[in-house]
Amino acid sequence: MVVLEEKEIHLVKRVSKELGLTYQELGEKIGYSESTLRGAVSKNQVSMQLKKAIELYLEVIQLKEKEQNIENIKDVIATYSKNLIKDIDSLATK
């Protein structure tokens, strides 16, 4: 069990706020009940399992964002390639 320092914003509270999620919504995403999350915040403690679950969830979000960025880049390249081929074909027929 990790006991947080008084001035440190609780991990559950901080992540919920950053992601715009209620404790219930965050709990559903990481496999914890709302009451467990509320209890951790009120006791100013977080279990290693809860901490790891939140860290892994944040990592998944980051990876999904990176994946989306890659897909966007692939779409741009595909569009650019098609346009380039059309331009080359157009020049070749002149």
C-alpha cells in the first residue's frame, strides 16, 4: 500500500479529472468499483495493483492515440501517392 504525501494530489483524483471521468467511469475502465476508488482517495492511499491498473490504462490511451496518428499519416501518404500518380500520368499523356 502506498501512502501519499499530504500535498500530493491523489492518483485516482488526478487521473479522473484529467480524463474527465467520474470515479465510477474510471473504475469500469480499470476493473475497480467506484467505492474502492472513493475509499482509496478518502484514506489517501493507493494499492500497488490499483496504481498499476491506472498506469496501464493511461498507457493504453497513449498507444491508441499513437495508433490513430499513424493511421492519419498513412491516409495522408496514400492520398498524396494517388495524386502524384495522377499528376505523373497526366504529364505522360501530354
